Amino acid sequence: MNTVFDPVFQRYPSQRYPIYARGGMVNCSSPQAAAAGLEVLRQGGNAMDAAVAAAAALTVVEPTANGIGADAFALVWSEKDQRLYGLNSSGPAPQLASIGQVLADHRDVDGKMPTYGWTPVTVPGAPRAWAELSGRFGRLPLSKSVAPAVRYAREGYPCSPNLAVMWQRAFGKYRQTCTGPEFEEWYRTFVPEGRPYQAGDMIRLPHHADTLEAIGETGAEAFYSGDIARKIDADSRKFGGYLRYEDLAAYQARWVEPISVDYRGYQVCEIPPNGQGIAALMALNVLKEFSFPEKDCVQTYHRQLEAMKMAFADAFRYVTDPDCMELDYHRLLLPAYGAQRAAEMGGTARVYTHALPPKSGTVYLCCADGEGNMVSYIQSNYMGFGSGIVVGGTGVALQNRGHDFSLDSADANCLKPGKRSYHTIIPGFLMKDGKPVGPFGVMGGYMQPQGHVQVVMNYVDFHLDPQQALDAPRWQWMRDNSVTVETRFDMELARGLQRLGHDIRADLSTPSFGRGQMIVRLDNGVLVGGTESRTDSNIACF
């Protein structure tokens, strides 16, 4: 029977309360992915196994934002080690990729990296991230953690409302821009009947299932040095791409030391560059110089926006592969530099450039187990489905992260063989007095550090619970003094910001303001979770 309702039309504002649990919690943008993580927890796995299960499942049940060919980052609290670990599983540009080669191959790109096709594809890092998390911290074999994802891909799952909206948008865009023979496998895989899926349609991805199974059975080696790697190489050569078997075989993820700033007694932790989490920390490093007695007032939002603009000015100038950065990124987080930037802030909107500090499209999930382990994890194909490339017979949709490289050799983030690009995806984590408070994150391109700042301030400054910290109406700085706000944003406050010089526009598209998750652990071990109300999010717990 066909439904008589529109599942995306929301006539009435709904309320969500925070969820409490003790045994374990998995927060995802997809109910099936959250269930996959919970299934693994119930089988004896820990939070790290659950994160892998949910991440693998998200490549199946939300392919509009990530895939097997994605990149990933994670912040991992190990209760046993009493330590927070960082994992950077973003991939570098292929060895054959160079500014000269791209300009020679694409004379019509107007000095910018192409958005779609094989050229912006960098080495995928997600399968290696799963293997690293499983091998270093997990209790279960990787094959068992990815098993729910294999089942979803092989047996099928129903399309959810917001997934259908994103599928429709991607199809409309690809139909206009992705028309060459290299894109034919994407259409065969994701629109097999010639139209995007609608809410309630069953989706099956059999090639995807086979590839996930091979990754699980080989600890991801099938992807990086086995048959899947050879298929990626063959397709890349066939369609003029730069990615080769040797790039895949040489790839290793990096365990990194998280970076943080102290914000009113809390340590806000992020992955260091090449991730853009440092932009959130730079903004908070400025904002801690002010007091915020009131959330919903013009001065609060003005200062948030100005601090964010300062942070992006520095991030866009300096952040790239840390091996190629012109300064030590820790200098950008010095308290004295935050105070210096705060002193520059005036009472009206400004456009900022970078300063010199003193010397000295994406899925996010978080999970926790009953033993105290917690994971903040993010995975992305960058722009929706990514490059529009699906490797023949594998279901592997490849990201287009290389689009962010500059083709100007003078830029910090210029393209070089083997270099990692400026990366938008960022997991977050809160600590206090050296103890874990919990993971949080907001997905969505350059909205992500802005979402982090807003969620942290909602929780720390304005004492909102995890659910309300996520639900609060959001703003997004776009460029210069241009700012978009959600339609739920107080229009009187918007007019006040307009009077200060901010160019304010209401945006009807809620996904553009990010999709987040958050877990806080209380002193007695109880977990408190919030999940994104702007999409198909769900919390699975026990």
C-alpha cells in the first residue's frame, strides 16, 4: 500500500529529550548504522568495534555522504590507557598528480581542481581506519564488525526520508555534470532503475557487500594490495586517472597526538592539521576572552561570527599537510594569540585576513561502551557521493577530496604528489581535568568547525543538555560578511546582526547547517546522548 503522507514534510516542531543508558550507546545519522554498532556491542565488542561496525554500515545505508572510498578521522578514549588517541586516515594525492599534469590534462578548469571524475580522487583512507581501530583496540575480528554492513548491502534496507532527499539532489546534479563513460558505473550502482530511490524503497548493493566482506576477511589488505586495489588501478588507467596500485599499497594511516585549547575549564580536543578542527579551536581561543551571560542576544552571535571569521582566515592561509606547513600549527593556539585576535574585534562586522601568531558532503558517529571507552568518528566522500566514480564490479564510490587542492604553487594547500589536502572532516572530544566528558561532532563541509563552536558553547556556556546543544538554531558564515541562519533562528536577533553589518539570509535547507551527535558520560558512568534532529538520526543503546 502506498503511503498517504510525505515523510519529509514536518508540519509541527518536534521535541527530543536526551537519551540515558549505561551499557553502551551508538549515535548515528542512520538508524541501521546505530543498530549495527549496538549489535556488535551485544556480541562482546567494545566502543571501538562498534565504531567500525557503524562506520562500515554507513557506507551502505548513507552512500549519499560516504563510501568505501572515503577518508576518516577518529578520536579514541581508551579507558585502559587513560588516554585520548587521534587517528588521521586521510589519503594523499597520487604520485602521478601534479599541478603541471592537471593543467595539461584539463585546459578548461580555470585554474581550479575539477570537482568530479578521476582527477580529484586521492588515496581512500576509510578501510585502513577500520583495520587500525579494530587491530589496535578492538575485541572482535574485523570480519565480525563489518558483518552487519555486509548483511544490509546484500539483503537490502529501506530508504529513509532524508536519504531519499539527498539521493534526489545528487541525481539531479550528476545528470547535468557527470555524463562521460567513467560515470556509467555510478548510474548502474546507485540508480539501477534510472531514477533515485524514494522513502520506503528497498536498496541493495551486492558488489558493495562482496567488497566489505573481502575487507573484513583480510584486515583491509584486499583493498590496498589485493584484487580490489588492482581493479581500482585498472579503472584509473582506463579513464585517465592518476591513482595507481602502488599508491594504495604504500598507504598507511597515522596515529597522531590530539590538539586542544582550554575553554572555561574544559579541554576541547580535535585532530591536528591537515584537518580543519584547528579552526574551531582558534575561534574558541578568541571567544574565551569574552563572557557570555546570555545565549540569545545580538552581542553573543556577533562575537561568535567574528571569531569564526578570524579562525577561517588563518586556517585558509596556513592549514594543509602538516609536513608542508610553513609554521608550527601549535602557535595558532597560543593563549596570547587568542587574546591578540580578540583585541582586534570591534562592534561591527569586518572581513579579516590572516595574522602571524607569536613564535613559540560526510557522516559523523560517536559511541561509548559500559567500560568507559568512547569514540568520536567521522567519514566522508567530501561532496555527496564524491567524485561520481564507482570502481567497476566493486561498489567502491571514491571521494573527491583532491578538489580542495590549489593549483597555485604559492598557496599553502597547493597540489603535490603524496601530499594530504586541507581536510574539512573533524571529530571532536571534550575533556575536563584530564578526564573524558565525551565525543561530539557536526558534519557538513566548512560548517563543521562552526558547528563545533556552537555545540561547545551551548553545552559549556549556556548549560544545554546534549540534545538541546544540537537542536539549537544554527548560523553559518559563508564568505566576507555573508551569513546564513536557519528559519528557526530568532529573526529579531537576525535583524540586530544585520544592523552590525552582517549580511544575514535565512536558508530553508536544514542539512546545510550540519548533522551532529553527542555523548556525555556522567561521574557514575551513565551515558547521556543527543542525536541530530535535522536528519534520520538515531541512538541505539542498552
